[in-house]
Amino acid sequence: MAKNSSGYRKPPTSDDFNSIAAELQHAGDRSKISAICNEITEDLRKQGLPEEYWSFIEIGRGAKKNFAQKLSHSLAQKIADALRGRFPQILPDNEGRGQESRSGSAGGLKRLDVNYSNPQIGLRLGVSIKTVNFRDEKTGRFTKNIRRLDGELRAEAQDYHVRQPFPCLLH
């Protein structure tokens, strides 16, 4: 991903709003990350580590976090680009600036993935992106941390609505 004329790196997005192919490709190879994590786990199991050690081991945490961050940034860019005709000052902007921009809430400044704000009125549109990208090792399903993510989204929405209980109507 090359820097543009303003020095920012705009995440790639696919032209088709119904496709997230480019966004997933930018994030990385999820299958490869999972395969390497499984290989490391198998190799460690062969070492005969005591069972109590396993609760301290988080295999692939950094690679999985980087995948999630890249995917979220690309999705935020895609959503902002799709809404830019209606909300010209939406962030991230058309060059990729303003990723995770700050907006005021009852709990102080918080980061929003997609943000359309006005200094006089405040937040007019905010989108927080949460993704679940890898299977839970125990269940094999994409359900790990669903309750935590749901709680985060509810808390964020409440903080914004406490600060600004009556949203402005968009024309």
C-alpha cells in the first residue's frame, strides 16, 4: 500500500459495496495465519508442556490483531467512501486520513471508525466496527468474544447518547 500525495496510506477497498474481497485481501491470509497457529500449537504439545501452562499461552495473538486492524481500517474506508456523497466531511477522508478519529462522549473522547461530526452540533453519524475473524479453538465456531463485543457496542452507544441524547436530523 503506497503513500499518497499527502503522506497517508489509504486502505484498499473494492468498488462493489456488496463485496469485501479487497478488504479481506488487504488484511492478510486468514487461512495461513490459522494454519501457522495450529502448527505452533501442535509443536508445543509435542514438547509436553504441563497443562497449567496452556492458559498462559496466546498463540498468534499479534498476527490475529494485525489482521483485525487492517480489516477494520479497510471496512471503515469503504463505508466512509460510500457515504461521502451525502456527508462530504466524513472520516476517514478520501485519502485515508482520519482513521479512528476522536469524538466526544459522556466518558470523554472516544475513537470512532467512521465519524461525521460538526463542531457546533457534535456527532451526527458514528460507526464502530467490531469483527470476529478467527474460529474459537475450543468450539471451532466464530463465536469467541461475541458477548464482549456486544457489551462494547452497547456501552459506546450509551456514552454517545448520554452526551448527545437528541440526534440531529440529517437532510
